[in-house]
Amino acid sequence: MRHGKKVNHLGRKKAHRKAMLANMACSLIEHKRINTTVAKAKALKVFVEPLITKSKAVNNQTAEKGTHNRRIVFKNLRDKYAVTELFGAVSEKVADRPGGYTRIIKLGTRLGDNADMAMIELVDFNELYNADKPKKKTTRRSRRGGGGAKTETPPVPAVDAKADAKKDVETKADDSEE
């Protein structure tokens, strides 16, 4: 029984597992989505989401703290290009997201060995899912209910260009008769 065991060993020794997850995380950051097995995708999600959170924290902090976070992320990823991409484009896209940066979509089974396959992707970089959904604006509400009185502005009547032109012609005709 594996009660209380949180690490999926994936049939590998520790060094091999860390290297594999680092490589997969670099590929995910570079390509924004990768296909892999379901077990590896779940292990990768646990590996990469704290790194994305560390890259996001840089936007809110000074450069000194950002350098420390970069070093921690580089220790895990071991790829300079992936760290630059993560702290650049990825951290800007996920700046307002409070977590859940990746999505796992199951694809079926692999032809050769019948392994369960999945696609893991960065949520904010998928245009198909995000195109029809407008960005949610969260409104903060207090318990006191002192949100202020809402005042409605009266609706503006629709302007009809033809009616305005007729009125102008009629007033000009009236002016010329007098």
C-alpha cells in the first residue's frame, strides 16, 4: 500500500526522474503543450506549477527577490532559454490567474503498448478555449453593504439622421419665406 506517498516514482530512480521532469517542463514552457502519458502529465503538473508561481511573483516584487526566484527555477529546469521564456511571456499571461496554470486533456491509448495518453498544456495559451469566454472581472464585495448607491443615467434617445436632415430643410425653407 502507498498510504501517504505523494511522489509517483514513474519506474525511475530519483536522478532520472528529476532530469525527465526538467526536460518535460522545458518542452512545455517552450511549446505551450506536449503529449505524454497520463501519469507523467500528472507528475509534471506537480513539478511545473510551483515554478510558474515563482516566476509570477517577480512582477510584484523587486529585482532582488526576482533574482532569487530565477535561481531557484533555474536549479530545477537547468535550461536558460526556458527560464527566460517562463519569466517573460508566460509570467505576463498568468499574472492575474490564482493557480491552475496547466490543463490535462486525456487523448486515449497509445497504439504500441496501450498506455493512457494525455496532452498537458498551459491554460492561458490555448486560443480555442479562451476565445469565446470573456475575461472575468472579479468584484470585491464587503459584508457591510456600503457599496454606494448606484445612479442610473437616463437612456439617450436614438438619433435619426434622415429626420434631422428633414428638419434642417424645413427650417431653411421657413427662413427663406420670411
